[in-house]
Amino acid sequence: MEANCIVQHEVERMEPKREDIILAYLTLLLVLLIGLFLVWVVAMFLE
């Protein structure tokens, strides 16, 4: 019975919630911004 509950919980977690999608997009945007910032810093050092 416990195992079945865990499986059901995993299935529920697999379904993307609206908040999770927004959080994923924000995280991706943050990573891209940090990447661009690092590239800019390296470019400034090389010049």
C-alpha cells in the first residue's frame, strides 16, 4: 500500500504545475543572464 502511494505521488510530481513551469523558466533565464554576464566579464578582461 505504501509503495502504491509513493508511485501515485511520483505521477503527481511528473505532471507539470503552472508554478513549476514559471519557476523553470525563471531559473533558465537566470542561468542565461549569469552566462552572458560571465562572457562580458571575460571579454572586458581580454581587451
